[in-house]
Amino acid sequence: MLLSRLQKPAGLSVTLCLYLLALPANVLAESSENTQQTQSSREILLAELAEDESVQDVEQSEPLQGSRTSGKKTTPEIKSIQPEAAPTPNKVAPDIDLKEVAPAPAPEPPAEPGGDKIPDSTATEAPPEEAAPEPEKAEPASDLILLGNEVLPGTSTRLAWSPGIQIAGLSQPTPVLVVNGANTGPTLCLTSTIHGDELNGIEIIRQTLYDLDPAKLSGSVIGIPIVNLSGFQQGSRYLPDRRDLNRYFPGNPNGSLAGRIAHSLFTNIIQHCDMLVDIHTGSLKRTNLPQLRADMNNPAVAEFTRGFDRMAVVHSSGSPGMLRTAATDAGIRAVTMEAGESLRVQEHQIDAGVNSLASLMEKQDMVSRMFVWGNPEPVYYDSTWVRADHGGILFSDVKLGAKVSRGQVLGYVADPITNAQHPIHASSDGRIIGMAVDQVVMAGFAAYHIGTEAKIPGE
Ligand SMILES: [Zn+2]
């Protein structure tokens, strides 16, 4: 038995080797045909891949306005979107201690029109005994109605969101963690992994939510650790149709797959938020210093960014279709938080994110925990990408977070064939707030993101 199991792979690998030996001629012949046939589509793909949100977002950003008037264009369609009618009657969500290990969720029942139900229906628990009110905030909170459930004040629970795009019964609901505080206050939403390969935010949300005591919370916190579940399962940034979900908000119920998912998320959850932090990482082997991307031309957003401890803030007006742009247009104070690189779980970056969200909740009077503020991080309103001018292998001389001066050599692109070394120089004084990890690059690849300190508007 054991032997036959062992022999099988060996036999297979021999076959595979033979097959591979026979391959090159065929492959060469085929690939030269393919090269011509798919040249145009490959160019499109490369163009799409070469410019990620981090780079494009910054380069296409509207300049920071001198005046404090909000230059924000309003998007009329957004206003017309109404939250989908809540299914009635709502059921009381079970009170779950998020710190405790949960049983694995049951498969989702077939979708019912108009609502997402959580599989577990141990729904009607007695309301928890009244939490001791905080001395300074005695105003009790009301129920939070979300995804067809009533989350009672002073309780936390796990809900499920389904955009309803799968075959009925096959879809996997996306977990939504909710903590509804005993006392009244704002609703803070945390989203992560809209790009399925960006992992640090999942852990940032877990640590943040599981550390909250509903009895001591004013307001509520809604966390969606993995928005793009299918991308996450495949280690892909994109949706199954190769679209970037973060270009389709606030969505369209009759649109593409991405548009429908975006619409469902936006109407079912995001429109319940007063504040939104959408957590991302660098893409395409680029890493980011923990930082916020925020439209500093919007006074409410600019003020919002001051609640984050030890975070650089990069002014970026945002691209159409981004969740933070759509949320801001709908009157929600929203920022993107960037931390680290994709496909990795990075403790240092996660700690920075968790710390900063803790400071935010204190700043918004949602928790009181004697938060120790660090030295205020310099705020960057301006940033530029420095690109490689040659193809080759990129080797960096600088580290993430390094202070650099104009003209300084940041790294080299080494041509492995000619042995030429092409230095890359800093275009301005500033700090490396994002950079590519060492890798093979082509000319034009955005390699270093330099943040330039600017003064806070109005000061
Ligand atoms: Zn992202």
C-alpha cells in the first residue's frame, strides 16, 4: 500500500520529465504564433498590470487646493442610490464574544430575495443585561439594523453578506463582524482585501474588533476582513472576471459582476457608516510605509486624518470608482490605509495599523483607554513616483521610510546581459513612503514613492 503510493508520484514524474523533454520544440513553435496572435491583448494586460492603484492614484490626483473650499465634485448617481429595503422582520443577532473561537459557519441556505441571512438561527437570545454606563456618556445606543439583523446595544456578533452573484446554495457568504456599543456614537467601518491578495488588513481588523468590549464602546464598529473572497481564495488581486473591484463603487445593480458586488456592499453596509477606513497594501511587489491616502481638499476628511496616530498622510484625490471616493461622495468620512506589501502578513505593519485605529476610536470618543500618542507623524500632502529608466534587475540602496535628498542614488537597475548599472536618483527631498522590492523591472516601472512634507492647510 505504502509502496504503491510512493511509486505513483515517481512514475508520474518520470512521465512528466519525458513530456517536458519533448516540449521545447512544440512550445517554441506555439509561442511564436501566440506572440503575434495575442500581442495586443498582452499589451493591454501589461498596461493594466503595470499601473496599480498606488501609482495611478497618486499621479492622477488633483493638486491640493490652497483654499479651504471643498473642490469635491458631487456625483449625482450616488445620491439616487437608496439603501435596499431591509427585510422584515429583522431578527435579533446572537450576542457572540468575538474573542471566543467560533464554530465553523454552516453552508449558506439558498438566497432569499432582499436579504442576507446568517446561517445560524439561535437568534432570539434575551437582551443582555444593561451595561454599566460610562460616567460621561450615559446615552444608551439603539439597535443596529444590518443585513436583516438587529444587533442589540452592548453586543457583538458575526453576520454574513452575500452579493448574490453565485449559483443559489453554492455561494459562500462573506463574514461581517459587528460590535454595537452600549452607548451611542458614530459607526466606524473597516474594510480589507477588496484586492484579494492584500492580507495585512485582515489581521488589522481581527485584532481591532476582537479587542473591543461592547459594554464600553460608544457607537459601533463594522469590520469586513475579506471583501473579495474569491480573489482571496485564489491569491488574486482581482475578481473572477479580472476586474478591479476598487474601480466600481458605488456600483450598479444592473452592471458587470464588479458593479453588482460593489452595489451590494455599498447599499447593504457602507451606507450605514459614518466613517470608513479601507485597508490596502502595495501591489505588484511594492511595499508601503503605513500611511493614509486621503483627499485633503475635503475639510471633513482632512480633519478625520488627524485622529490617526503615527501615520503619514498622502494627499490623493482618489480615482473614480474607488470605495473611498464613493464613500466620501456619499458624505462618509473615508480614507484608504496602506500597510506593507501584498501576499504577506507583516507583524510590524499590522501593529502600526492596529495602533492607529485604536487612536482613531479614542479620538472619536468611541473608547476611552488612556491612549499614549506618539510623536505626531509628519504629514505629507505631496508625493511623486520615481520610475526606472531601464530594464533589468532592481537593487535598492535605500530602505522603506528612509529620508532622502534630491539627486541621491536610491538604487540601481543592473542589466544582466550588458552588465550596465543604471542608478536611479531621487527627484526631490523627502521620505521613501513606498518602494518596489528587488525584482526584475522594465523601463517605466514605478520604483520609489517619495513623500514631500507640506504644511497643514490653514496653518
Ligand atoms: Zn489594494
